[in-house]
Amino acid sequence: MIYIGVTGWGDHDSLYPGQVSSRDKLKVYASHFPIVEVDSAFYAIQPQRNAEKWVHETPPSFQFIVKAYQGMTGHMRGEIPFENKQAMFRAFKESLDPYIETNKLAMTLFQFPPWFTCTRENVEYLRWCKHEMGDLPCALEFRHQSWFAPQYRSKTLKFMTEENWIHSICDEPQSGEGSIPTILQSTTPGKVLVRFHGRNVHGWQKRTGVDWREVRYLYRYNQQELEEWADSIQKLAKDTKDIYLLFNNNSGGDAADNAKEMIKLLHLEYKGLAPRQLDLL
């Protein structure tokens, strides 16, 4: 099965014509797509009441990809706001309970920063993370080229397979060490994740100014690019049961439109979406 969605549900104006309040956006979103990434979990471990609300607002077949908290992936500068790392992981796992209890957790996503390089110490940390997460499905995304350098590429993929990490394949600008190549290979037979970050090379390099994050993901995939990816997705589907595609190119509001275009290209028709609630529009 191929599932397509976007990162977050709040900032996709094309999905919400008219006056849709923020509290109703997930309900409307779930009438368009079968999955979503919970990116708010990266900035703060969400209280269970939030997840309880979100699973209640979505249909039974809807799934969530929950991004790991920034303290778990080394993005946070300074001390973590927990007694220790074990307590931090425990709090994060507890926040996932509502998704698990309703069978709506597709996976968690560990996206590591550009300074997380391919070293023995970091490999051991990845092993530790996977041990702490237990049997929960976890996807792994790198942001430093060293993991896929010629001398390490096969070893990295082998390690991910042995440790049962779901491969988060990226489409992103190829711009120095802080970007990774697109490796079209699944590391688990059950699931693979593909995240579309856009191809804005200038924006990817820019890390100054208050709006650098907005510039980074300012990109709209054209028809040819989407068609090429549709072919790649179909090839991946031969060896992987479930493929999850997330469009993250939303600085200009393009993610939802590109996601819908991909659904058409792959001739997908989802059953069990939320009904279009006209009273909310």
C-alpha cells in the first residue's frame, strides 16, 4: 500500500477554503489524506491529551508519523529538560500511547542534524536509541553525507537492516555535506518512508536570518520530477509492503498540491477517509 500525506496539518491553505478554525483543520485534512507527520512533537513532547484528541478526530484507518523530540536527536543545544536521557525517552514513548492503542502509529521518525556524522560513537547511540524504543517502528533520516559516502554506504544500509531501522529516503538539494543522496533502497520489508524536502539549493544553503527555514523548503515539484518519482515508488513497492510519502515543501504552500498530484500519478484511491464536512468549510 502507498500512503501519501504532508508534514503537519495546519499550514496548507489550499485544503481549507472558507473559514476553517484551527481546531477543525485535522478533521478536514483527514478527508484528503490518509497519513500525516506530527512535527510538533519535535519541538516538545506532546501531552497525551493532544494525541487523544487527534486520534479521536481521524477515521480508524488514519495513521500518524510522529517526529522524535529534538532532545533525542541532538538538535537541542544545552541541557535537556529531563533528569536523564532514559527519562526523556520514557516520556516520549508514553506520549505515543494513544496512537498505539488505536493502531494509528505508522512509525516514529528520528531525523538527525547535519552535525551527526558517521562515527563509531554515533553508531552506538543509534543502537541505544533503538534499544530504548523497543519494538516500536522507527524511521531513521540522516542529514550528513558521511553516512552514504562510498566507503560507508553499504555498511550504513546493512546496519539499518540489522537494527530494524526503517529507511527515511530523502529528496533534497544536493548541496555539500549537509545533504544526503537519494538512496532508493528499503532496509525493512514492511515499511519505507520517503520525504520530499524540495530542491531549493540556495535555500538549503542559507542558514542566516529569521526566515531561513521558510526559504529552505520553498519549492514546487514539476510534472516531470513527480513522474520520475512515481516510477521510483512503483519499483520500491515491489520489495516493500507499505510505502509512506510525506511532502515537506510547504514554504510556498506547495506540499498539499504536490501530494495530490502524486496520488493521481500513482492512480491511488483511498477508502476510509473522513467525510468532507461542509459545515466546517
